[in-house]
Amino acid sequence: MNKVILILVMVMGMSIFAKAQKTPPTITEITNKSMEPLDKKLKLNPTQRSIIYNYTLDLSKEQVGLYKKQVAGTYTQDDIARFYKLQNETTKNIRNVLKGDQQMDYDKLVEEQLRGGEKKKKKGKHAKEEEEVVTGIEGLKLPPGNQP
């Protein structure tokens, strides 16, 4: 009887643990999350939104495929290079769909995302000054005293 109860408790524990594991987001969820800031900042018309959604969907499919390969341990440097190439092509294609000020706003959005997202300003007495952000090749150079 004790063995049956112990086995039952173990099975219940494993099922609760399995449900607690997060499942990776779906391709549609990734695409929609990518589209939110574009819609918000660029004020896309329906045609632009549809075209950009398709570009983003293709990139999301590749991203999920690469993630699955990484989890399985079967990815190669060629897979990563192919993903980055597709990412650059997607950025270029999205930029071609945009008009005038939208292109400049898109460039700012991409640069902001590369920096790690929007910086939230701290409020209160102990608010620190924001760190100066250097973009382009200058941001990659080491300070003079840290040369190898």
C-alpha cells in the first residue's frame, strides 16, 4: 500500500513539474510580438503591415528552426550565418516597404533594439544620469587603456 501511494505521489509530482515547464513561444506569437513596436512607432497602413508581417513570419520560422537545432545540439555555424543573412535581408526588405519618415523611424527602432531596448528613466532623488551610448564602429572600440 505504501508503495502505491509513493508511486502515485511521484507521478503527480512529475506531472506538475512537466506543466510548470515553459513552452517556447509559437511562430505566430514571435511574429506578433515583433510587429507590435513596428505598428506603434511607424503607423503602418494595412498593405505595409501585411507585407512586413510576411517578412517577419519567415524570419520567425527560421528563428524557431534554429532554436530547435540548438536545443537538439545539431546546429552549425552555417545555420547561424544563414539566419543572420536572412535577418539582414528582412531588415532591408522591410525598409524598402516603408516610405520617407517611416524609414528613419525604423532605423531608430532597429538601433534602439540593438542597444537593448528603451532605457527607462529613473525617478526620485537617487536617479542616475543615463550612460552615453556610442553607435557605429566607435561603440566597438576598446577604451585607450584597455588595448590588448
